[in-house]
Amino acid sequence: MNGLDATGIAEAVGSGAITPALVAEHFLGRIGVDEPDIQAFASFDAEVVRNQARGLCAGLLAGVPVGVKDIFDTADHPTEFYSPIYQGNRPSRDAHVVTLLRQAGAIIMGKTHTTEFAYMHTGPTRNPLDLARTPGSSSAGSAAGMAAGFFPLALGTQTAGSLLKPAAYCGLFAFKPSFGLVSLEGVKPLAPSFDTVGWYGRSVRDLERVAQVLIPGFPAVEVGCRPLRLGFCRTSRWSDVQPLVAQAIEQTVAKLGPLVSEVVLPEAFDGVFDDHQLINDCEGARSLAKEFQSYPELLSDSMLAMIERAKATSWEQESAAKARLAQLAPQLAQICQPFDAMLSVSCGMLAPVGLETTGPSDFIKFWGAFGLPQVNVPVPRGEGELPVGLQVIGAFRGDAPLLGTAQVIVDALA
């Protein structure tokens, strides 16, 4: 089972070569050994897993274990958002995407730790590649569980960098689709202008398979034979990238051949990082107004700081930030149009030591501010080296071509 990705597991279960129960027991064994150190799960029950594994044999995800971030409603597990306000909260039904996963034959392994309301106050989860380091931001439990071998697929979300950053730190494939393609019904909102469901897999084809389940009508992914046209965009914050990370990304880009072109964006794009943060703060404060009014003493310092920044921001300032992004979006689309995909770094640093901070998300939220689809491809690394993530960005609603391009890149790097 260790050598199979989720697609391989589903095909083996579908053919009768292995049973869902056998698959479940394999992953339960891994959890039993390593979960005390990793602490990926906010809620886990081995018997709930075994009950699901009885008789599952059909669907695109037949018998495939999936970790679910603890901001998605689930009927068989609490949904607590890593907040004491919601301790013991039991939804009456699953979030829409969880229902779709079950209908496709998936086994929900449990709820994975998140940050408080998917913002910044971190949970107890550790990076399996180095227990002294953070696994990343709010989708950290899903990423750490994947890296530890607890499940071959996992659900997360991204508002700023919460999906791709943990993927970069834990060495995973991750896909954040175009904004608005995946249902957010039953998912706790933070900043509705940016909130997007995404997922982790063991391969690009795993990412595609989940897209087929969660995005009805998703086009077929074609892996072409022609040379790729790729842009490489450092953005104005490249000086913040750690030298080891910059070297790894530049060497990886060089391996992709002469059809990679350097792209330098106009100065007008320098403000995107701050505009994203301003909008995130204002929308986050509105999303958590009920909790702030009723239980301010149960909110973390980082959450209260966000709310205070939002209070100090005028309606006109927020509207202007949104207007600037709207004006820049067609310019960015025109700049990217000649390319099959744009390349960048996913995170400008290696996973930091300690669990208190997860590092900045600037290189991820820049592209997410425009709702573009994003893939993290783990950069090939030597034994003992910490992971670095190559970010591959596509055109808005060009999700299927982006996955095809990502597969070509993976093949070229291999």
C-alpha cells in the first residue's frame, strides 16, 4: 500500500485485488504508530473507519482513505474549528464536498487539526519530516497526516496560503482550484472573496481524480507532447526568499529548458500582497462577528488583532483594495496568456522550527488574490533535505490544462 497512490488504491479495490477493509487496516496501523508524535487528528475513531470500510467497492475513490480538515461539517465527527467556542459541536449533516467523497466510495478517516477558524493561531500538529518544525498553516493536520502516511488524500482549504504552504513544508502534491468551482456549503467561512476548497494527493493524477469528484463536469486532463511555454515570475518580494529555497527553485526552473521565460510584473502589482491582507482582515472580522460579540475572551490574540485591524480600516479603503485587484486581474491575464502556466516558489522559506509561527504566505496569496488555480509540485531533493515547493499557476478556470501541465513538469523533473 505504501507504493500506491490514491488512484492505484481505487483501481485495486474496484478490480477486487484488495478490499476496503484491508486498505483501512493498513492506514490504521500507521496511525496507531505515529499519531502520538504527529497529532494530525482533531477527531479520530478507528471503529468509525472500520464501519465505513465494510462493503465499499464502487466509485472513483473506492476504498480510498481521506483526511478532512476540521472546518468541514461532518455528521460522524465533531467540527470544532480549533476553538473552545465550538467544543463538542456536532453538525447534523456532512458538508457538500464530504457527501461527494462518500458517494465516490471514499473512507473518511477523521478530522484533521486546523488553526483557529483557519486563521493563524496554530494547533499541536508537528511536521513528520522533522518533529521540531511546523507542518504549515491552517490545513496543517491534513498535510502532516498525508506526509506521515495516515491517508493518501486529504481535504484542506486556502484563503491566503493554507493549502500550498503545508504542501511545500511537507513535500506534497496539492491543488487549489479556481475560485468558485468547489462548493463551500458546510464549510466555516473566513474571507469569502478568497476561501477555496483544495486537496492533497500523492500524484498529479490523484489531484485530477478528486477534481472529477468534487467539480461536476470537470474536463478531461490531457497531457500534451509539445514543449511547454512557461513563465517564471519571482514577484517583487523575491528578496525575502531564503537562499537555499531560491537556489532550489532556480535550479528546478533551469531543468525545464529554454522555453521558460522570465516575467517581471509592472510596479502596480506590488500592492497586491497588502490588498489581500486588508480584504482578508475585513472579511474575517465580519465572518467572526458573532463569535467576537459573544465570546471575545475565547478568541486568540492573533484573531483579536485581525479584528482590531479591520475596525481601523474604513469601508472606502476596503472597497479601493477590491477595486485595485479587479483592475489588475485582466492585466495579469494578458501577461500570462502566452504561457501554459506561470512558475513561482510556493513558500519562500523552509519549514520554520517551532509551532508558534508558520511563516509568510506572500508567494501563494499573490496569485490567489485573483482566484487563479494553483498546484504545488515537490522539488526533487536529496536524502535529509527539507522540502521545497514549486508553485505552478494556471489561467482562471484553466484548471484541467494546469493539471496537464503540472504532470508534464513532474515527468520532466523525474
